[in-house]
Amino acid sequence: MAYVITQPCCNDATCLEVCPVDCIRPTPADPGFATAEMLHIDPGTCIDCGACAEECPVDAIFAADELPEEHARYASVNADWFDRHPLESSWDALEPGGRVTLPPDTTPLRVAIVGSGPAACYAAADLIGRAGAAVEVEMFDRLPTPWGLIRAGVAPDHPGTKAITDVFRATTSNPAFAFRLNVEIGADLSHDDLMAHHHAVIYAVGAAGDRRLGVPGEDFAGCHGATEFVAWYNGHPDRADARFDLSGERVVIVGNGNVALDVARILVSDPDELAATDIADHALEALRASNIREVVLLGRRGPAEAAYTSPELIALGRLPGVDVVVDALAFDEHARGAAGDDASDAATALKTAVAAEYAERPPTPGNRRIVLRYMVSPVVMLGEGRVEGVRIVHNALVDEDGVRRAEPTDRYESIETSLVLRAIGYRGTAVPGLPFDEDRGVIPNAGGRVADPRTGAPLPGVYAAGWIKRGPSGVIGTNKRCAQETVAHLLDDAVAGRLVAPTGNRDTLTALLRARSPEVVDGEGWRAIDAAERDRGRTQGRPRTKFTDIESMLAAASPGNLEVP
């Protein structure tokens, strides 16, 4: 009986490395891997060894005859993918870079990594895996807690996805690695400070901002970025005191990507179900008092072009007491689109098929609703200083050079609401001391080497990985290959003698931090915070209860785990 990959798949690709018959696709060598929604196992080739299931960091792989009922559909999803894409690819291209021998004058190779999310952690793992004891890696984050968007961005009802952090434990406990948490680059330390103490710096700071709509009324009270809302319910200290108007019965979300689906799901989920997750206490309390009965998602194009992934769309249909409502008119031939021959056509076909199924489902009286609206765009927020509604325009799809673009028509309507959340994408922000591409929201780079925007030449010893390198695209596992590409170039530069030796070392950096930022949290401090949160959660039957303010985090880290004078 074959094994099956299901919804929580993170695309880490660890499973591919242990498969003895090479039957998991797409691989990082295949076209479309970077944009793949999930991986798949070929049922005709799988030998039922279970190696992939044992290796999966998020417990997303099951034997076909042991699939939980909520994941039953994925048996056909896996098989259908291989019907469209017969098994063929280069296994050799999957192999990561091998061990590297560094010149004696660069040993130890000191590397700072700014950021502590997936891209940062994958970069640290690859550096230590390839250079071993010849490298010293120091990871910086402005918060006392690591993991970036895994902690502050993944929805609390997706605990399997959060489990990817377990993969990073071997790296963060390695003697070559050191956490430098509660340190803000640009405030406590400058880019020049980092370069003075390291051969190289990798910036993996993600994309913390959100894109704006550019419509009148966007700054009204009641109109927020979805990134704010996500950070709020995940307990990010920057947003713990935020307030959202949940007194009305309807919320409008502009956008139809995975973040939009996450926010919609949280808004209509049973608070008693959420109480078993690591959702922030303040958010749980607010959701218990919420009057929200309907969440409307606005997508400017059709179901074939929707930005969400099919696994997340399928998951919506499993929410108890919630109807997923789709207007059947969205499924005429024009809105549907046509599946092409590339690696994404199976995912497109699945997304449209699932949405079509929702369009045919009769509503259940008394249920809360998630309404998927396609082919519409907001044009103005209605109200006087506070949102009272959204004026939308209906769109038509126009083909231009093979690209399907939404064009507004002369049909308009208004939707009443007191809360609008824009979920049209994350956006990177400039890093002090580095060049920045304002149009793309990334640090300009070539394969991870940060480039001088005037000459295009690489800046010696300065690198980027993750969303700040390529823009906010892909899933967690996409960052693995992204980070490995950056590390490969860094190590090539080290071997070729292109890196400048630092004047300081780990000891002098520690002394500098004691003077600049005395409450630096190290690995032991983070583990103390982690243990305290888990203990707090255990008494409530939850995986953890998060600290949502810096002071509480530092108190939990304890004085013995703070690098103080």
C-alpha cells in the first residue's frame, strides 16, 4: 500500500533524500518546484517502506490505508499529479553541496545571520553541515524568541506546520552555533559592526510589511493589513495591544492567498477549538466575544488564478459549523481558465475543481460562512473616517501575451462591513546600511550575493536569503534551496579568498553587546522561555501559552541566561 502526502506538507524535501526508489515529486531539480503547493508520492512506484513518513518534519505523510478521514482526498490528489506528470527527473540534481575545506586563514569562518526564520535556519544548517567545526555561526533577531514567521505567521490551528522548528534543533544546539536574540541590527549593532566581527553576513529578515491597495479610504479606522491581524492572534509583541472591530457580523478580506484563508478560518472557527492551540490569550478572548458570522474574500481574478493553494482550500471545507460559499457564476469558461502544460496545471485543476464543489453545496441554516468572491476588486472604502463598507468593481479577464489580466468593467456594488483586512501580499523593508530595491521590496542580489545597485558588482561578504532575497513567494521548504544557493556562493567566495578577515571575534562581539544591549538572550535563555511557555500551556491543555511582551520573555529567560555585565 503506497504512502500519501497530505495538507501539512511544507516542501522541505527531506523526504526526497531518504526515498530509496525516487518516487516523490517535484524535486528541487524539477521545473515548478519553487512554486509547488506540495509534494506528491507516485502510488505506482512507492514500495511502502515508510522512510519518508519517518523523516517528514511536519507529520504530513501517511500510509494510504491509514489516512485520517479528513485527508482521504489526498490519495487521489497524489495519484492525479502523476497522471499529469509521469515520473521522470534527475535524482543527482537533488544532492546538496558536499563538505568544503576552507583556507587556514579563514578558519574559523565567522558568519552572522540576521533573522531567525526558515531561510535563516536552513542557511545555518547548511553552513555547519558543509563546513563543520571550521565555521562559527551567530544568529541575530530583534525579539527574544526565534523562528520568525513560523512562530508569528503560521496559523495556530496548523500545529503540524509549526513542528518544522524541530528540524532546526540539531543546528541550534551545535557548538558552532550561537543565538544572539533581543538584538536589533540598525539599533544595537550596525551593519559595519557585524562586518567587523564576521567574514560574512547573511540577511534573512523576511518581509514584515504588507502591500497597500492604493484606494481612497484605505487609512480609515477599521481597515488593517492582514499582517497586523496575523501577528495579533499569534501573540507578536509588536501587535499584542492591537484592537480590531469584531462587533459587526461581516468582515471583508481583500485577497485570496493562503494568508487570506488563514485569517478567514480563524475568524469563523469555534473558539473552543482554538483554545486547544497556541493562539494568543488576548485574541482568544476577543474571538469569544466576536459577532462575526460571515467573512467575504475578494479576488480580482478567477478561481484558476487564485493565489491560495489547493490544500488550504480543501481544509476550509472541513471546518465544523462553517459553509464555504462560492457563486456558481464564477465558473463559466472565462473565469475558469485553461490548464496548461507546466508543473502547476494539476494544482490549478484541483483548485478549480474544489471551488466548483463548494459552488454546488447547499448552505446549512445557522452556519457561519466564508464567501469566496472572484473577479472583483475594491475601489473605495465607504464611510467617514471609519469603514462602513467597501465599493467593488466587477472585472473581466483579458489575455495579453499569454497572461490573463483583470480589467474593470462598468458594474459596481457595495458590501457593508465595519472591518476590512487587506491580504494582498507581504513586502520587504529596507535594512539600515544596505541597498534596497523599493519597487520589488528586496535587497538587490545575484543568487544571494548582495549587489551594488550602481555597478551590479557584489558587495564582499554580504548575502541575502529567503523573502528579502527573492520576494514573498513559496512555502517554508522553498527557503531550503534558496538558503543553500546563498551558502554555496558564500563558501565559494571564502575558498577563493574574496572575503575580508574580521578584526573582532566571538569574545569581542560579546563584550560589545554587553555594552550596547545588556539583555541579549542566548540559546539557554531561549530554551528557558520555550520551557516556560510550554509549562503555561500544559496547565490549560495547550501546546504552549505564549508570552506576548518583551519584559515577560526576558523574565522567563532568567538572569542566569542573559549575557549581562
